[in-house]
Amino acid sequence: MPDERAAALAALAVEIEACRACPLGSQRTQSVPGEGSPNAELLLVGEAPGAHEDAAGRPFVGAAGKLLDLLLNLIGLQRPQVYVLNVVKCRPPENRDPEPTEIAACAGFLERQLALLQPVIIAPLGRHALRAFAPEAKISETHGAPFQGETRQTPAGTTLFPLYHPAAALHNGALRPTLERDMGALARALPAARSTWRVARGGAGEASLSEIEAAAERDQLRLFESEAQ
Ligand code: SF4
């Protein structure tokens, strides 16, 4: 199952690279479909690729990405153990906000990624990404705790846990301690989120979570092996 999920995500990335369904497709250097462990419990969602991501074809590779890595390290996670993607897969020119029509054109890819990944927690990073899951929510009021209101696109049993965007903490250093506290709160919320996830999936959920945990252990092993080389 995890291998099938990885293959389906890779096939989706090929479709995304070929997509020209909105004007961003002809303006970007390369698409940024997302990356990480197909078995990740934690999915981090940004708004759209920036210049560094557009050049690399990978999400969160600039200064904000480095801070994201540090924040993950705080709770004992490394990037290969989570999955990171954006709501919109191609870079808007000059890093402008994506237009509603562009978000709508790309929504099918996000929907299919969520259906494949079925994460325990989705952490939208910043207000724009949060809007894709909870259009009326404010990041200033909802960050750092499991979201309690109505959501859309969130798979059954998945907990939405909004966080400030790491770039916001780079612009405003006062937000960094908040982000660090919020990451700690996310780690503490994980056991309850796992229970909710299991209940939503019944017996099948138990089976898939065991598969995910086993695969996550394999990912961790690979990580240690690659670091040892
Ligand atoms: S942003 Fe999304 S919909 Fe627009 S071209 Fe890129 S992949 Fe296609």
C-alpha cells in the first residue's frame, strides 16, 4: 500500500508538470508538486511556490524552508518524515498572491493529494493556506491548536492544526517564539489526533496506521543511513 501511494503521488507529479490549466503554468520555471514521505502523519501546506522553489522544483527550500526544518527538529522530526506541498503548484509572478481562479484551477490536484496522503494532521502554514481549508478562519485566532470549526477538503478524521507561515517569523522576529510554542503544541496534539484518525477509519484505519508507522520507521532508518554515509 505505501508503495502504491508513492507511485500514485509520483504519477500525479507528472500530471502537474504537464498542466497548463491556468496562466501560471506558462509563467513558471517548473512546477512544485510537493515532496516527503508518502506515509507521513503530518502534512504541511503552504500557499504557493516562491522564486527558490520555482528554480528547484521543490517546496520550502529558501530561508523559510530552513526555519521550517528547525521547527520540525524541535519536535524530533526531519523533513523526510513529513510531507510538504502548496495549495497552488506553480509560482505566481513576483510572488503575488494566487488569484481565486488559479486556486480553483489547481484545487483538483490538492484534493487528489489529500485523498492519497490521508494525513493524521494537516498544518496549513499562514492565512492563505488556511483559507483553502477554513475560508472564514483567521490565522491570528486559530494558530497553535486543533481547529474546531467547519472545514472543507480535510479528509475524515484528519485534524486541522493552523500554524503561522515560517516566512512571517522571518519578517517579524517576535513571531518566532510563537511558532516554536505552536510546534510543541502540535506534537502534544498528535496522540489525540491519531485516536480521531483511527476512529474515523475503524478497523481499516488501525491496519493502515500500523502500515504507516512501520513505513515511517523504515523512512527513519533510511534517514539515519543516509546521514551516516
Ligand atoms: S498552478 Fe495548478 S492549475 Fe495552474 S498550471 Fe500550475 S498545476 Fe496547473
